[in-house]
Amino acid sequence: MEEERDLCNRATNVETMDEYLDWMRRCDECLRSLRENCRSKRQRTSTGTIHSLVARILQLTGVREALRGRFEHVGGGRVESQRGFSWSEIETAFDKRVLTGAIINLNYIEPLRFLEAARYTVLDRVRDVMGRYNSVKVNTAFNGEFVAGDKIAVKTIATKNHPLLITSDLREWYDRHVIDDILASLEEFQERDSGWALSRILNLTINVNMYNPMRVGCYIDIPREIAMKKAVINVRSTDDACFAWAVVAALYPAERNAERSSQYPHYSTVLNLESVEFPMSLNRIEKFERLNEISINVYTIQESEKKDKKGRGIAIVPLFLTNDKKERHVNLLYLYDTRRDNIAHFAYIKNLSRLVGSQLTAGKRKACMHYFNTSEKLSAHGVDCGKMNDCAIILPNNDEKWLAFRNYDRKERIPFVVYADLECALERKEEEEKLLDTLRADFDKINGDIQRLSSRIDKLENSELRLGGVSSEEEVLEEIAERERRSTNLIFFNLKETDASTDSNITDLDLVKDILEVMGPRDVPNVKISRLGAKRRDSPRPLRVSFPSKHEALAFLRDKKKYSGPVKIYLDRTPKQRRHLSELQAKLKVVRDAGENKTIRYFNGVPRIVNARHNAKNV
């Protein structure tokens, strides 16, 4: 990197032929080293590293061509100078890559003229490759130098991979999928609020890969451990629409031979696939949900730390969770095969409880151990289950009969805890003949105490963890997981937001650290920040501050009273928590309008309506 940067900086200062020849010698050595690393297969090199090497080679080659134009004139046979560009090929370590080349710009200023001038050179190179491989997949990348104020950066505008067959019209492909797509993306990028503008065209990179159009679909066999549970339907198909077939299998269950696609209506007749492309990617699932009024959760297989006797162990983990669960809901399993170029495949999960049951039982205690036959019973149980999660009754023995507490700040939020010693509750009577009656009276008294305690518990409605609208066990787990993800975040309101001409992240981070230093004597942790929502002129957007752990976030939240500025600080709540708080505030307004002196206070992090004079202690 240092050698390349030094060569690029020295190129503008080369004045004499001796300096030019010395510079070219060093440049050739540097390019030779970069090309060798780019095509080397002796060590596993990541895709990103190879792309980075290609970009560095092309940048240095562009500088070399520009310098050569100053010292080698047209009369000396410089055909590239007359055309305004030059062609350069790079050998890479990609197994399926048959050509990586670039049109290096020498003197073009307008993107359209540059792309039109490069048309025939690109088509000639692609035709040469197709003469050897018949069918290929091609994508291009337009690289340019952009400026925004005092900043200068190299930006890339890439096009999608497009299959080309012997019967394809190459001229139409280049005009539609190279020129039109690049110019449209370039115009959109410059018109956004980014402030970047194209100052110099660097090159147009062409990547040509082998393509086998006869490959039969994206079908992948399910691992035996999953198939034995008979909880997943894997529809066989000969196309790339396994996602659509899996959804159709959920919406139109087959009575027999569920793995055959002939048992279902064709997906194009029952699904809205307007502008939906296959194979499906995770970032396009939300669009499919909106078009079809279906909510989708996607799970995948992950190696588990827990192994069986044969050394095998897998776990089902969420990969994509819907933001809005609808009446028509589908759970899918995402599989991929690294032996077949990382081909991905979707299958329908017809019974999620059976699929993940082994993760929730057998002593693994990943979540609640209870099962329910109806959704109503599950919903009723979910209120307390969400707050307590795991629970167990542990009786002391003679060796461990002392009760001690530590790590108080890590305790789980539960509605109540009862520590009882029945021997202490009994009233001592010395007459042996009255012992039996005394025991009965004592047990009656204990029973009465329990009933009074149960009555008090029933009155703690507002202290319950509300998971309103829960309709299935998946939704309970999703809400618990979402609250855990947000537990390390705090939301700052009314924090001044800088304008677009400055680096807002640095300014916001400085302001946040100043506030945290005021709030507590402890060291300010390394936090991450991000603005929420679209930018507004009249008020600053809320700022999410992410702490390394939820304990640090809660510690600073407890100390917010030490800060008296205009910024308001709250926990990062889920949509269900915000909806519950809004309902509670509406209920409080009705109560206050009736003349009662009430307010909302938090008990163990749960909002509750209490008397305004009530002393809010943790219960």
C-alpha cells in the first residue's frame, strides 16, 4: 500500500525521461507483485481481498497510462491515446472467473461518451470468451473519483450479473444493462443528499464468469437430524423459485407426497410476484410480504456447542424475523451448500415446536419448559413467563442451608419472591396433647396468609409484563429476543443535530460523551450511536446510543437525574412496550378527568398507575 501511494504521489512530479524510466521500472515491479497475489491460489484469499487487489492494480495502471501519455506521443504508435482509453486484463484466483478486464479512461470527461466509446472493445472481449465457453455471466463496475467539498473518494457503481447465451443480443445487453443502468444509478447517486459529484472517470471493469444454464434448480437435501423430526417439507423443484414453492406449500397443504411440486398450484397463479426476482434473497423478503399480505420468519441451521454421543450437534436459530406478524404466517428453513458454490435453498417448516423442541428440553433450558394445547392458555401463561423466563424450585440441603445474595444488578425482573421458613411461622405450644390442634390452627393461619398474598398479587395488574396481541409461541420468543437486543440501548431526545456539511457522527459522539461524563463518576464506555428516522428541519432526530452491556446502560440511566440539560434519556422500548405505555397514558387521562389524583410510575421497569402520593418502591 505504501509503495503504491508513493508511486501515485510521485507521478505528478516526474519531469525528465530518466525519472520517467525509473518510475516505470518501480511501477512494473509493484504491479507484478500485486498481480501475483491476485491470482495466487496457494492460500485461501477472501473475495473482498481479491476485489481490493483488482482495484489497486487498476488504479496504478491508470496512473501509469496517464504518465505514459506525457512521454510517449501518438507518432510513436500510441493507438490508445487516439482512442482515449486503454484495455487491461487481470488474472484472478476466482474458480469460475474466466476474464477480469478494465477499460482505463485516458481523456474522456462525459460518462455517456466514455461508455459508448468502450462498447466495441467490451463486446469483442466478451465474444472471444463466449467462443470458448458458449454461456457466461457478466457484470460491470464503473469506477470514478467523486468530490464533496474538500473530500475526495473513489466510488463504484456496479451492475447485476446478467447471463449471456449464444442467442443473446450483445449490443442490446450493453446498451440496456451497462450504459442505461450505470447512467441511471450515477444520476440517482449524485441527486441524493450525499453531496458527492463526479470529478474524474477512472475505468470500467468487466467480470466474466462461467455459467451453466442447465443446472437443475437450487434443491438441497435436508440434514438427516432435521429430516428425522418430520417437521420440514422440502419441495423438489427444477427452478430457482424454491422460496415461492415453500410459501405455497404452507398456504396449500398437500395430503400426501408433500415434497412433490405437482401437488401444489403453480406459485405464479396464487402469489403476487410483481417485480420479484428469483432466487430470493433475505433483503427482498419484506417486499414479498407487502405484496402478498403474508408474514415470514426465516430460520437456519447453526453448529451447536452441545454435542450428542456421536459428536453431532446443531441448533435452529432465527435468520430473519418479520416486523408485522399477519394472520397468514409462514416459517421457512434456510439451507446452503458450500460444496455447490454456496447455493441457497428454502424449505417450509410445518411444525416449529417439533423442530426446536430438543433445544427447549433435555435440560438445555433455552426458554420456558411448559407446553400448552391452546393458544389462549399460552397467551395467559406468556404474561408471567416473559418476566421470569426460566424458573425452578430448589430446596436447600444440610451443606447449603445459608441464603446469600450477590450480583444484585443482574437479577431478573419478577413480580414477587417468597422466602418462607414454616418452622418460624409456627406458634410454639408446650402442651403435647394440644399439638395436633395447634398444627391445624397454624396451617389454617398459613393458608389464610397465602390467600391474602394471592389477593394482593391479583391486584398487581399494571406490574405484569404485557405482551399484548400474542397469538403464538413464536411471537412470545420474538418479543423476548427483541427486548434483549434493545436492553443495551438508550434513546436521547432533543440532542442537537449538526448540518450535512459536517461529520455528524463525530459531533454527536462528543456530545453524548460529555453528557455521560456529567451523569456518573465511572469511566465512559465505548458507545455506538445512530440517528433514527428521516431528518427534519424543525427538530433533531432521536439518537440511539448502544452500550457494551445492558448493565452499563441501566447504570447510566439511573444516574440521569445528575444531568439537568434539555436532553431527555429513555430506555429503547419495543413497539409492544410503547403501545402498552400509550394505552396506560390514555387510561390515566380518563382517571384524572374523573377527579382522581393518579400518576404513572415504574416498578422494576414496568409502568403502573398509582396514587400521586404513593411512594414508588420496587415490589
